[in-house]
Amino acid sequence: MKNVKIKRYISWYLLLLIPMVGTLVFNFYPLIQTMVTSLQNMNGKFIGFTNYRIMFASSEFKQTVINTLYMAVLGVAFNIPLAFIIASLLNNIGRGKGIYRVIFLLPMVMSMVTVVTLFKYLMLPNEEGVFNYIIGILGFEPSLWLNGTGTARESVVFIAVWKGIGYNVILFFAGLQGIPADMYEAAEIDGANSFKKWLYITIPASKSTFTFVLITSTIAALKRFTEVYAVSMETGNPAGRLETLLLYIYKNSFSTLNYKDEGLAGAASVVLFLIILAATLVNSHLTKEKEVSADNPKRRGTKA
């Protein structure tokens, strides 16, 4: 019997060993190699933290970090609340839920290059652009959209939210389906209207979904690349407003221009990793703290 148990444990550990080796090879090794590269020059010679000093002294890199954080915060701030509201509306629809889910998922199957090309014509800076035509009818001045230094980042975030919001809508919708119906029935008996049920039942019951969506959306927003690269190729990069950390890393890693420097790319990669790690830890801590305070409310005036 002991031999059988030992063989069973060995087989389980062997099965676990395969994904562990894969994780080490494909995740940890590139991370360690990137850290090593960040401490070397273009010839592979160890230079310590010189790349970091050069990078943080660069106004271009500072603008890149500002762009990355600004677009990430703006994208998450619009994407998550809007996705939750749409999911809540879909959850209350009696018929046709499947059709609406397909409609919101359609932009996701389109390539980002196709989406950018589409919005490039919708956001033409002159009066021929559809968006400028609409705001002109409403009495507003035409905007430069993707071509303007003051509107390029916001326009890219709008494109990214339009394309990716369907994913969060489906996640929220799936979470809403798991809320027990008797909670709403009890609230109706107590005289709660639709808004109060949504505010006091739907939102608190979706905390775990909010946590997951917040973390994944933040990571995706900080790793913004495809849309800014496609827009830069199509319409240019006005005053460096579309330069994100991943685009900065790409240019220093694979660009054929004179400023190619893999050491700087490695240093920027480490900085991006630390920003994502910090954002994830902060989000996890804040959401966990809220859940604990909600589950264990302080009762004042009670004696043990």
C-alpha cells in the first residue's frame, strides 16, 4: 500500500513539474535576462545602473511614463464603469441578450490595425471627418483628434475602450448571472426600486468581479502598444504624446534608427514591470481591504 501511495504522489508531482518548468523557462528566465541586459551596454559590457541614470535624466522617457500612466488611468476610469453599466442593462433585458452580447464582442475580433484605420477616417481633422461633422452640427469647433497634441492620447483611449469594452461587459454579465434572485425578491418586498436594488445588491455582489476586471484592465492599459503604434504609423506622433513605455522599449530593441539601445530597452522593461507589479499589489490590497470591512463592519456601542 505504501508503494502505491508513493507512486501516486510521485505521479502527481511529475504532472506539476511540467507547468513549473514551463513557467521558469518562459517567464522567469526572460525576466532575469532582461534585468541583466538593463545593466549592460550595447556591447554586453557590465555598466551598473548607468542605463537607468541616462533614462531617468531623459525628458523623452519622463514624457513616456506620463503618457503611459495618463492613458492607463483614463482608460480604466472609463472602461470599467461603462462596462458594468452596460452589463447591468443587458442583465435586465428579457429577450435578445445573446444578440447584444455578440454586438459588443464584434469589435474584439477585429484587428487593431483595422480599427485604427477605421477611426482615422472617422476622426479626420478637417470637416470631412464624421466626428467633426457631428460636433459641427451641435455647434462646436472641429477637433484635430489623433493629430492634435491635446487630443491624441484621449482619442487613442477612446479607440481602445471601444474595441475592448466587450470583454469586460461579458465578465460583468457572467458575474451578474450568479447573483441569487431571492436577494432581489426580498428587496422588492421591502419596497426597494430598481436603482436601489442595483446600488445595494448588484454592486456589492459584484466585488470579486470588479477586483479581477480592475487588475486585468490596469495591466492591459499599462501595456498599451498596438493601438499607439498603429496610430503613430498612420497619423504620426504629435509632440511625443503617444509614446508609451512599450513603444519606447520596442524602438530601443528593434528599431534600425541610431538611438537603438538594448540596455535602455531592458531598463525600461524593468521599470514597466515594477509599475505593473505596484499597481497590481495596490489594487489587490485596496479591494481586499474593502471586502474585509464590508464583511466585518465595526459595531459601536456593543460590549463583549
